[in-house]
Amino acid sequence: MKFKLIFLLLFIGYQGFSQLPNGFVYINNVDSTIQLELRYCTDYNFVGTPIHGYNKAVGIVTVKTAEALKAVQKELQSKNLSLRIYDAYRPQEAVNHFITWAKKLNDTIMKPYFYPDVDKRYLFRDGYIASKSRHSSGSTVDLTLADLKTGAPVDMGSNYDFFGEPSWVEYDNLTPVQKQNRQLLQNVMQKHGFRSYSKEWWHFTLRNEPFKDQYFNFPVE
């Protein structure tokens, strides 16, 4: 009897640890063909270290967002393209890590790659980092398009998380191919219910998101 009770308690604890909050889902459980490249699980990001709260390279979003992404992916596959997601749900713990990093003005190891023309002290003022992130509500994603034949991301004219005008949606100093790629991404995401952010071509939030202005802090795992 004692053994059964211990086993039951362990089982309940495990289930609680492994389950997502109601209304959230793993992206690849809804569509396993959507590609993930979760940069904040690695040291290749603007901070230069894995970000707090990203314990496993899994993409998490609200159920409604996952269903919308699945519809986007289906349309893209007919064009021999795929979504590639760089970030999805982001815990407040990760945002706090960004805030702490931003206060260390001498920590600029990744500046040449992500913000070469922006003074680090102005990242908050200029809207590149915020103390509260739409990602923490679970219906915002950072993503690009990838070529299904080559496996390479398409040319968008700037890298993901590049802080500067080349990443703005309306930036005009692009090649015709880059403009076409950006427009395709904007069109397909908007068609399936997402709105964009003017300073980041990769950033999209589901319209009528279910947890608007709610900021979650469960880990990505």
C-alpha cells in the first residue's frame, strides 16, 4: 500500500511537470512538418548565451496559434516552402534575462552580428527589447521561410534578430528577390490571421489572441 501511494505521488508530480497549461500546445504535435530553429536555446543570439527558461528546443504556442500555423504551412508546402520558427512562447524569466543583460553596457560580444549600428543603451527606447513581451502570451512567433528543396532559409535581406532599419518591414533597400520573399511571408501570415510588427519582418501575433495581456512564466521544455 505504501509503495502504491509513493508511485501515485510520483506519477502525479511527473504529469504536472510535463503538461502544458490549458490552451497551450507543442507546435510539432499539431504539425510535425513545421521546422524549428529555436535560437534562444543556444548561444547564437544577441545575448551570446542560452536564455533562461529555455530548457529544451521545443516550440510552444496557444492552440489557436498552432492551428493557424498549420494552415500557413499547408499553403507554403504547395510552393515548396516551409515555416522555420526561431521563437514562439517566451517565459517572463527569459524576458527578465534580456533586461539584466541590457543593463550590462560593456557586454557587447554579439554586437557585430545583431546590433552593429545601434547603441546598446537604446535597445529599449527604440523598441527592440521590452520589459513585457507579446511572446509571453503564447500567440506570437518569430519565423521565416525555408526552401524545401535546399533546406536553406530564403533571403530576407537581414538576419533574424538584427536590430536596425534593415529588419523593418517597410525597409526599401532590398533586392527584388528579397522584397518578394518578405512580401510572400507578410501575405501568407496575414491571410491566416496574423498581424506583423513594423520593426521586425519575422515577428507575427495572432489576431484575437486568447491570452492577450497575460504574461506566462512556465519554462520551455
